[in-house]
Amino acid sequence: MYDLYAKILNILRLPEIIAQLTWAVIPFACIAALMVFVVIFLVLMERKFLAWLTVRKGPNRVGPNGFLQTFADAIKLLFKEDIMSEETNKLLFTIAPVIAFAPVMIIYGLMPFTEHLIAINIAVGLFLVFALSSLTTVGIVLAGWSSNNKYSLLGGMRSAAQAISYEIPLVIAVLSIAVLAGSLNLKEIVTAQSGGLFSWNIFPAFIGFIVLFICSIAEVNRVPFDLPEAESELVSGYNTEYSGMKFALFFLAEYAALFIMSVLISTLFLGGYLPPFNDYLSIILLDNIIKNQAIMDILIHLEQGFWLVAKTYTLLFLIIWIRGTLPRLRADQLMGFSWKFLLPLAFINLILTSIIKLAIQGY
Amino acid sequence: MKNAVNKTISGIIEIARGMATIMKHFFRPSITLEYPEKKPDLPPRFRGRLALLTNSDGTDACIGCKSCVKVCPCVDLIQIETSKDPETKKIVVEQFTIDIGRCIFCGNCTEICPKNAIVSTDEFELADYSRESLVFDKKALTLDPEKSQRLRDKKEKEVK
Amino acid sequence: MKIIFTAIDIVYNWARSNSLWPLTFATSCCGIEMISASAASYDIARFGAEVFRASPRQADLIITAGTITHKMAPALVQLYEQMPEPKYVIAMGACCITGGMYENDSYSVVRGVDRLIPVDVYLPGCPPRPEALLDAIIKLQKKMKTESLLERKQYLEAHKPRVILSEDRDCEILLPNPDFEVIHWGVQTIGYDKDYKKAEVNCV
């Protein structure tokens, strides 16, 4: 890819050094664009689906069938007055949304969206993803503390407690994947699942899938685990004092994290960009028709993207469905559920998958 | 242990049932009434904005007896200025004002009126940009004879 | 330059008029109508206004749904002042617009919420139907679409809060600003002193 890019710049008579410098920026520009696009679409999708689940119509006045609703919200939030009360810690108050937002953006770079569409392919990708996803909580705690508001502080503390208790079953559930794939590299984990539907990790590690799914909902503070911003108890939780663009950043971070968590679950358990058949559909259907290898490659690439998007949006729909159904948990129920229920399940899952791995490999 | 397993299974079943119920609604057509395009079907006894009726020859139905003023729970909500015609010795209603911003749409005035001169209409879209524009004077309240007849017929039907 | 500003105004007005996030604020029976306006049959979400924000920092619109008492007045003013600009107010129901049936002889009700905060749309009714609330929102959107940022500033300047909020949040100081001319039709025209006298007369 880099060679192609350098060639294009060479045709434009630009020196090599510019190509080297800008090559690193391009993935991040793409990621930022992707992230904003995904979030705008996801918010609209959630509002529409929630409306349909409650027999309503949902936003349908702005643009064709309400399609531009989120754009209107985004523009409005951009222009909204930015209020900072006198007693806040101004530096931390400003920096907190960025701390909540930046790690999510880096996780986007670590994800294998298709075989080649991966910005940072490193050996400890899985480890880094979870390290970064727990950093978001630091931003939330900082926001709660720097707002100088009791509700914000309580929301931040709850978020910290929740993150600590749910990180453990989450990581132990994911450990079984590392055992099964024998690697922490996300791309290798996906490759290890090739060979159709039944070689996906969800079959040996089904309990792990459930645990990871529940924990990731808790990790991104979604209903029914949205205690940090419980509206009926804490006004608006950690973002009570935030308005305008800073609030929009929190909003963006939350939905971007939701999307990337779904991508992660589909990567780890549902075969990522791999199809549920033995071979790619485009190979099965079009191999005899299209002889050109380059076109075939592009087709396969697109198909990989399609499978990942399909899996991710299925999971996202499931999460929205859960939001439409379940009420919020109490704080003690939340903690008890994590420590007494999910953690033992995660351990059982780890033992089971290890046994399965040994049984298959035979040593 | 056994208790915990039982609890878990029953919990899963309950959550699954709840989610299935929600999913049923997903495929139902929405029951939303598209308000600005489709006006709602108001019940026959809906009490909207008050209006004054006129007789078929265009004269006011109101005789200026001020029963509505007495019966109104908001003091001075309805204000009527009357004068005596020096020739016919009849009471002429000169000004009849209702502050819709204060009115609680109880309908007492429509019930007490001896001539059925004041009635509730179906009009409910009364929002406005200023408080003064919510004060309806006699000109704004009075309906033309045709509409008045329709409303009067409707009210008589209700009474029966 | 003017063209650019006009273009910005158009885009911005389009955006903010289509994303009115109301504050979760309901003090009495009009609140029930407000809730049912957001439920399935009326569905305020069609106008992009179903995002009821609990925190005033993120709200654009406050629907004062219900009777505002002297005790609630400082809280309402505080909530309004906590909202970021641009902010809008819909006075819903008779009690909010003028005091309604409490206007003559109540010792506790604020006669009209526009004595506390500048109101953009008055919605009479006791309580108004949910459709009437939707109608008020549409009328507010119409107003927002036609005004520029500069005009809004002038409007707010002209409609400054009409109540002096005391330091220690004592309700007794919540009297109308004497400089302010009370817009009201009918008998009661000036401050509360006269009201109290009138109330006594009524009781007798």
C-alpha cells in the first residue's frame, strides 16, 4: 500500500519525505472520519430502533425519513454555549473529555476491519485494546471530580467501581480466546477461526461470549448498566456539568466505544471479517466468471468488510434491544452480579476452553 | 448451589420472555398519530376555546345577563360591558373579553348560559408568541351564523 | 460578509430548531400531558425532541409544565440560568401563563412564569392536549427559523428576568421588578400587594 501511495506522490512531483511523513497521518484521518460517520449513523439507528421497539415512529421530520436528525444535533452541539462554572478545576475539566475520547480512537486503529484494513498491527493487540478501553474510565472519573458537583463526583466514582469490577471477568473471558488462538495478535486470532461457521470461537467458548457481551455493555456504560449517568438518581452523572462540544465529545466517545466493542466481540468470537462458509461467497459464486485476480481481490476485500459490518450491527441491534427491554440495576446488584456470577463463569469458561484445546490438539 | 442454578435459569427465562415481548412490538405498525398532518379525532364533548354564537340574522345571541361571569371559577376572567339601548330599552353587549391564558376550560359558562350563546369549540391549537394575543375580544370570539348553527345543533344533540 | 452570516444563520437555525432537547421539568398536571406527548401515540421524537435531558447544561428548551409556586420560583430561575445559550421557554398551561385559576386569591402561586424568565411561546389550556404541545413546539421552531443570532440577543436583552433573586434564596424578595411593566389584561395590573388586598376582599 505504501509503495502505491509513494508512487502517486511521485507522480505529483512531491519529495519522498512528504510521503513518509504523511503516511502515518492518513490512517488516523481515516479513523477519525470513520468514527464520526459510525457514531452519527449509530445514534440515528438507536433512536429509530428504540422508537420501533416502543411502537413509535422515531425522528422523521429532518431530511428524508429523519436521516439528518443526528447532523442537526451535532451542529447544534457545536454552536452551543460552553459553560464552565467558577469552582471547577479548569484544566482537568477541559482535558477530561479528551482523555475519555482519545483511547477509543486508538482502539479503532488496532482493529482488523478487513484483512489489510488495519492501521496498527502489533503482536499484543488484544492486550493493548483492553488496556486502552479501561483508560476511558479515567476520563470519566476526572470529569466527575473536576466538575465540583456532587452528582458528577458520585457518577465518576460509580464508573470507577464499575470498571474495576467488570474489567476482571472481561479479561478472563478474553483469555480463553488467547488460549484457543495461541496469540494476542488480533489478526492471527481471526485467521485461527477460518474454516466456516463451526470453527468460530463462539462454539468452544460460548460462556465466554456471554460474559464478554455482558461485560462490554457494562464497560461502555450502557443500559442496564448505566449507573454512572443514572438520570433518576444522579441528574446526569459524570457529565452533569458539561455542555456544548465537551458533552458532544463524551457522547461521541460513548457511542464510538459501543461500536468498537461490538467489532471486538465479533472479531474475537464470531470470526471477524471471515464469512460463515468455508470460502468467500465471491469465490464460490464468481470464481468461474471473473478470471482477473485483481478484481477478485477487491471483491474479497469488500466481502470481508461486509461480513464484519453485518456481525457488528447484529450485536449492536442486540444491545439496543436490551436497552429497550431492561431497567437499570441497583449499585449493589451490579457489583454482586459481576463478582459472584460473571467471575466464576469466566473461570469455568477458561477451564473448559483449555480442556477443549488440549483435547483437539492432543497434548 | 442448586438454588443458584435454578435462580439463574429462571432469570434467563424471564429476561428472554421480556425481550420477546419487546420484539413483538418491533414488527407491529406504529400507533403514532402524525399530528400536524392528521388532526386528532376529538371526543364529542371536548372543551376547546370558547366562542360566542350569533343568531341566524347575524345579531348576538348573548343577552348580557352575566351569568357566565358569576359562575366562572376564575374571577374576572370573562368581562362584559353592556349598555342600554335608549330606544328599544334592550341590553346591548358592547365588549366581551375572555383571557384564554387564564381560562381553565371547565365549561361552566357554557352550561349556565340561558341562550346557549357561549360554547366550547374544537379548537385547541392556541399557542402564541405573546400574552396579549391570548386575550380574545368580542370580535375574535364571535362566530358567523352558519358555524353558530352547526355548534348549536351539536350541543342540542349532546343534551339529548 | 453578510451573505456568509446569513448562510451560517440558515444552517444553524435549521440545526437548532430540529434538535430541541427539553429539560426534564414538570411541576404538576401539565407534566403528565408532556409525558404523554413523548409516548407512543403522540411521539415528540418525530421532531427530534425526545431527548429529555436531566441536566440543564445540555438542554435547549424548558417546558414549564405546571404551576410555579413562590417556593419553586428560585429553583426555576436557577435552572433557566444554568441552561446554555441559546435557550427557549414554552409556558405550558394556564397556571404558567397567568396563574390561571390561582390568579385571584392564591398566596403561593407566581402570576405568570414570564415574570421570572422570558417566555417564547405561550400555550394555554388546563392542561393542553399533547397535540397542542406539539403545535407549540412547531410554532417555536417557526420562530427559531426566522430569527438571527443578533435578534435573539436583543430579544433576551429586552426580556431580562423580571425578578430580583436574593442572595440567600429567600422567596419573599421574589417580587416583580418595579421598573417592569406587567403585561396583563384585566383587573390585576401591578404587583402582589394589590393582589393580597383583593384576595382578602374575595374571602370576605
